[in-house]
Amino acid sequence: MKVLVVSYYYEPELGAAPSRMTNLVKGLKASGVEVDVLTSFPNYPKGRIFDGYRRRFSIKETVDGVNVYRYWTYATVSRNPIKRVLAMTSYAVSMWAFAFKRKLIKGYDRVIVQSPPIMVSASAVLLFKKLFGKNTILNVSDLWPGSAVELGFVRKGSLYFKVLSSLERFIYRNANSVMGQSQEIVEHVCDMFPDKRTFLYRNLQPLDGTPLPVRKRNERLKIVYAGLFGVAQDMLSLLKSVDFKALGVEMHLYGGGNQMDDVLAYVNEGDKNIWYHGYVSKQEMNEELKKYDLSVIPLAAPIYGAVPSKIFDLLPAGIPILFSGEGEGARIVEQFGLGLVSRHGDYETLERNIKTFAEMSLDEYFKYSTNCLGAASDSFSFSRQMERFCEFLNK
């Protein structure tokens, strides 16, 4: 079988979106599937096209034995909605240059299209499903425009909302099948199109075959946050509301995003037991995680369909979770005993949860850590999921 994966995000970019798509491609290739990637020039999360890709319109490269076709996009992380729409639209248009590779496209048995960005996915469905008649699978990681409304990006009932809603129905209707990153996404698609074939494909992390680690807890509790600093996470409010110094614990930060300048300004005001370590690669982060005892996962609003990928990033490291939010992610943490949960904005409960971990016995701490490791190799096993997914593709 030969598959084309279409995604706005891909390695060497950092973050949940490129990690999700890169793992999918590597998993398919390891399963014996011949796979190519159609993507944009790397620019995430800084919003600036990486060195080596500038002043070009397109480039073909081979990454880990996979052919990657990249096309130009307008790169930005601006909060200005016009600029963000322009960024999505620019790639939705430029990818059509790939249509000239007619012989290559005809050789694909399946085309997997990532959504959102919804304008990019709609453009890809129009190109590959409607124009070339390819069997197209939609990979939905967030429910736009619903998520955009809940985050305050889009006003329900506005013209923009109506356009996005029309695009949402278009991609669901025309895709041969849909893979959703959460159970809520799968249910949402089935509610709209009951006969649509679906597959629950979570953003799990592949294990490298080495034995899962036995964790050691630091004498002074060290908490880590590695990810995006944006509106959906609102780490700035969390950092301002939790007194890590008074709790006698350390908070360590990795990553970037549109809140980053404000976060750095706050951290640099004085000694708060908060440290920022910049950007690191996925491989480096796996090593860095060994230093820490807990990870905080914030979700600023109960976004229907959203399950933070960081949950599954942490499981193979055996790091218990402080989940600050609601929804399916919170339920997963509670159901599998992966950590403790508080609502977003309820920082008193979050502080109590931190105290609980700081004061609990080693045996109790290791129980949470063992639950994480067990989930990584059983209920949330990447290899088992990939086996089921390849069966789904073959059907």
C-alpha cells in the first residue's frame, strides 16, 4: 500500500501537531507501508521559516527514508486573526502546485489529510478526493470551528463562523473515513454523519524497545511544563496564581508561543522558583524529563474534543500528571490513576494537589508512576494502535 500524508505541520517543527504527524508517518513506514508527506516549510512554533528553506517555493527532501514535499507558506504566530487566516490560506493555495505530479498522485492508495487547519484540510480534500478521486481519510485533532468559539477566536453566528462550519461539513461529508484524536471527536463526526467510518487514533508515543524507567523522586519536588504557551493553555495565569516558592517546589518551563514574552517578563521579575530552559528537540526533551517528578498540563477551557497530547508524551517517562482543566483529558487522568485533577482557574486545588505529591510516601508516588508506565505499554500502546489502524486502512 502507498499512502500520502498531508499536514500543515511536520518535523523538524516542535509541538504536539508535528509530533503527532511525524509519529504517524514513522509508524506507517515501520508497518511496511510506503508513505510520502506533503507539508509546508517548517515554521512552527516560532512563526518564522527555518534556515535552509527560505527564498524558495518548494523543495523535495528525504527524511528517515520518507519523501517529503514541502511548499511555501506565509509564516506567523501573530494574534491578528487576519494574519493567521492568511497563513492558512497561503498554504491551502500553494499545495495545489503538487497537482502537477499527476503520475505520482495516481499511485497513492490512500491520502490521509490532517485537520485543522480547516482551510488546508478542505483544500486537500478538494484536490485529492474531488479532483483525483483518491480514497481520503481525514485525521481530526480538534473540532473547528467549535474549538475556535470556545477559545474566543471566533464569534458564533458570525460570517467567519458560518464559513468554517460549511468547510467542516464539506470535509466530513467528502472524506471516505475519519480518524479522530479523541472519543468526543469520533462521536461528533458520527452525530453529523452516522454512516461515516471512523477510527479512534490517539496521539500516542512509540516506545523505543528499551525497558521503561524506574523513577526516582527528587528531594525537592521538580515540576515540568513542556509545550505551547498559548491561549488554550494559559500558563501565564497559572504561573502568576501558584506560589511555587512558598510550596517549596520548583517549576521548569520548555517551549514557546504567543504568551512567551509575557511569561518571560513575569519569570524575570524575581526569584519565584520558576526557570525557563528554551526550546529543545523531541529527543532532548525525552532526556530532560528524567530530571522531573511531575508535569502540569493546563487546559484553559473545557474544549469539546480536545485531549492534550502531553498526557501521552509523559506516560513512557512514568511522570505523574497535575491536570488543570476539564473534559476527556481530565477523565483519562482520573480513570487510569495517572495523577491528580483540578479545574482550570481553581488554583487552590492545584496547590493542594502539589502539596499532596510533595508530602506523599515514596510507595504512593511510585504507584502513580507505575500507572503511567503501565498505560504506556497497555491501554495506550502505540504499536497496538498502529496494528489496528493498518487493518482499518486496508479495509
